Amino acid sequence: MQADTSSTLATIRRESSSSIISTLLDLQEHGQYDDRTYDWIKNLEIIYLNASGGSCKRRWDDEVVARNCGKRLLWRRRVDAFDQSQEFIAVSYTWQPPPNQPSSHDAYLVQSREGSYADANRVRDQVLDRVIAYANYCEARGTSVRGFWIDQECIDQENEAEKQRAVQSIEYVYSHSAFPVALLSVRIESEDQLKILVYILRRSNPPRNEKRNRVRAVLNLLDYITSDPWWERGWTFQEDYCASTKMFLLIPHSSSLKQLKETNHQILGWLESELCIRSTDFRSKATTLCMEYRMNPEFKHMCERILDRASKYNVQLLELDNEGKRTIRQSMSPIIFSNVGKRGMRDESDRLAVIANCLGYFARFDSQWLERKGCSLSISMLALFLLNGEILMNGADNSQRALRNNIFDYLRSQSLRTFQTPDINKKLTFIKSCRFTDVKLSEEGVLTSGHLWRLGKIVENARSTIPPPRGHDYQLNGYQRMRLGQLARHLGSGDCGSCYDYIASAIDEYLDQDERWGNKDITFSKFYKDLMAEEVVKAVNDPRSPRLRLGALISQEDRTGTEPYSGVFITEAGHRWEQDETYVFTAVCPAQETVDGTETEKHVSLEVELLGSLKRRGPKRLVIKRWINGLFFFNRHSPITKVVFPWPESLLV
């Protein structure tokens, strides 16, 4: 495979005999959907140290293991990783030993897969020592650990088919492990280092007016910790990402620091000779500090180096909206592409599997076919991005000048950057679901389908009608229900006319459903409507300018005027509605339960420009303008429209 991610897309195009579009279409033909079986993960091999240890007299299936004197014996067993009662450790480490550190393979024997004899251990003794100490530490805290999963021993390295299954499914090992743990090799030696680390982890407020020497000391320590080889590998990036808040970092420390560590055991743990730090806490604190410190040119380069290695996306991507509130307006997908692309991996095609695993992609590629064909890694990444419904801008800004970028800068600059995330903590989780459904690439562009809306009446004076009395809290609170009821009264009153009766009735029915919901599990449809209802209420309360506008569905044949208003769309605070005809494209794919029990959904809501006439035969041609939130109502009889988002100029060379 061509490792060309450092080249510009213009260079890649010049050196190829095929256009970018034809290459994308060829890759689509050889793509595959996520049809992985989960037998491997449901029958996951782990190893464990028997409590009685090992000795010369130890037998394996009645056969004396004569050569194991003084060696510890590791046994094999299998667990169902999806069964939460079968708790195991998933180990994240680098295969290559760190420079200038001892490495041996003499202290352990591992039961063979046949179970009848003992093999020499593939994993370094130093790694196994630390993992076993961590397993004992977990058990001492009252948990039952069945064993630990470590790739060199628990994947049959002689079985290529099993190795490929592991490559495509390894994220489930770390996401379902009760105790994922990362083994760093950098060592905290001095009291000053540990005090600075405690300062970093305990810091609750953004840094302000700190002395230059203090800033440099903090950054030097962060740079030192993140210089560990563990931060530089693509596989360990995936393991950390998929383990999420469960991943702990083990950092060795000098024995002289035991007392200071115990004083701060809430954040450093009790494990002998190791600091035990939650990875998400470390990355969140490091990102907060670096985002502030990099404003100083003196520290900019070091901060960006640290962020490249150990950023926390929900901190790094924060920005201020038009009301001065912190929000996130862009997807983390382009950064994940970049972070995986920059890290070390032996096989270039494996980067695609790692990205797909991290982002929960359904469309994937056969990595062995890509290697045989010598495909461009950059164009393969672009195909992976598009086939999984990620949103690429296709307007005038995505011109041929964009090809001066490599694939990572291209995705970062040309992906949608105007998301309007609701007021929830998991903003990136919301954006992660903002993808097109049922995508197909064509010569003309990206084909998909959904609901196309024509926006009409701008809702003014929505609070002029007397509101209903504030009632009880249900899924929506009493105030939100009151304001939505007031909006429904306003739209259903004679002030607006009878043509708005449908949307008024739909809002009333939604409020009735909310009242009856009770203790039932919240569906994605209900969750999404509740989020959008909250945004509608905020817009109703905004005194600066009318932010609500009604929308009517358009059919594929455009039977103009036959569909009533059935959606309420919300422009961003501080923006005014354009007087020109405005269109919105929405699509919602409800949650579907997968084999591992997780649920995925996709949804988009985009203000678009219509190219040509609505009466044009075939898919309607749309150009993306921006994200737009809305509370809309449809059913299985509502008209579905096939659309195409034409290729941006940058890809038509």
C-alpha cells in the first residue's frame, strides 16, 4: 500500500493514472460492510497465574514439566468478553523494549494451546511482572479478576486468519475489559516531578498568570511523560481510545517517593512502585493546560507536540458560540484520522481498521486486498470517510486550492464545522452520530435519501399567546412544556391561520406522549426530539430576533403545496433568516442493536442550497450550507426524497 499521507492530494492525483473520483468508485466496489462474527471475542483467550505459583513438581495434564524450576507458570482459559461478570485485564503496551531498559524472557512458562506442554513466554518478563502485580492490586481492592489479555500471548501469532480477526475486532477487547491498563516506561524519579504531576492532576481552574518557570516545569514534565513510546503507536492509541474512562496508566516511580504518593493516593493509587492514573484525567488536564499555554509563542511548539500525543478531544475542540458559551462545532473524526495516521504501525492498511474501530464505522475495507493492489492510503482514507456518511462540504470553499493539503489537513478543513450541539455534556457523542445514512458514491456525487423540507413562515411573537399553566415535570420539565404549549397555541390560533393546524397538533401530541412516557426506556427518537424541543424553547425566549421557521416536506415529484407544515427549524443565535427560498435536508436512522449490545444511530439536519429545479428527474442536487437544528414530525407515509451531494471542485481534477 502506498504510504502517501505526507503528500498533498494534488501530488497524489498527478502521480496517478486515475482520477480521484474513479479511484473512490473502485474502492467502493471492493468495500465490505461490518459482517464480523463475534465468536472470537465471545470465546476470548486470556492467561492467568495460578495462586499456587510454579515449581519443579508442577504437572500439566499429568506430564511433568521438567524444565520449569524457578519459573512461574501461566495458564490459559477462555471468557466471554461481553459477559460483565467475567472481569479481565486488557494490557496495552509496546512490543519493543524501551531503550536502555533490561529485557528478558526467562521468568515464565505459558501453557500451550493444546494444554499438554509449556512454551517459553513471548512477552517480556518485565511486562508480565507489572501486569501480575496490577492483577493482585485489583483483587486486593475486592474485585475478582479472571486473568489478563495480552496480544502477543492471546492471539495465535502463527494463525493469519486469527490475526486478521483480531485486527478488525480488537476494540471490543478494550471496551469490554473491566480493567484496561497501559504500561508506560518513563519513570518519575524526583520529588519535584511528582509534586508537579500532582499539581497538574489536582488543578481545577484554568491557569492564569503563572510564572514562566512554573509553566516551563509543567510542560517539561508533560512532554517527558508523553515522550514514552506508548503514546507513539497506532495500536496503543486505539486501545486507549476504546477503553475510554476505564483505562489506567501505570508509571514507574522511585521508591523514595512512596510517602508522597500515599499522601495523594486518591489520584495516584496504592500500587507498589507504580503511579496508577486514569488516562482520561491525565489527558484532560494536559489538554486544558496546553490549550492555554500555547497562546505564548515560547511554549506553542511544545504544547502542540503534547496535544498530538495525548489530547482530550472534548477539551481540545471547545470554542465559544455566538452567545459566549462553550460548545463544540466540529467532529473529532478528522483528528482521529490524523492521530492514527501520524503514529507508528507496521502495516499501513491496518490504519484503516484502527480508524474504523475507533469511530464505529460500518463500511470497511479488506486490508489484504488494499496491500496487494498497492492502493493509495490517502484516497482509501477519503473513501472510508465518505462511505461511512461523514459530512464533507461541497460548496465553493472546497475548491482546487484544497488539494494543496495532505489528506489529514483536507479532512480537517473541508469537513462540516458548523454543528450546533444541544446543551448536553456528551457533545462529541452527539456529533459522532451526525452522519448520512445508506451512502453510495457515484460519478455525480454522494447519493443518499431522507426528508427534504421547504422553509416558509418565520414565527414571530411566539410568546404573544397566553401560555397554558405550568404543569408537572415529565421527560421535559414544566417550563419547557409550558413554552411548547404556548407555541402550539400560537400556531393553532387564528393569528396564523388554519394552515398551521397540523404542526400545532403535532406539538400537542408530542407533549401528550411526553406526559404518558413514564418509566419506559428512552428511544433515540424521543431523546432527539427532547433535545430539539429544548432548543426550540431557547429560541422562543430569545428577544433579539425571530429564530423559528416552519418547514413543509417536499416529495420526490414536488407536489407543491400538498404537504402541511410539520417541522420547526431554528437558526443559530445572532443569525437572521435569509429571505430567499430556504431548504433543509434531514435523515434519521433509528438505533439498531448490534451483537455486542451497543446501539448506533445516524442523523443529519442540514440547511442546503438546491441546484436546479425541484421538478428535475432523478435525485435532487444539494450543496451543504450549514447544520441546522429542528423539531420535526414525520411517519412512514411521509415522502422520502433521493438526493445527491455533487462532488466538490477539489475532487474533480
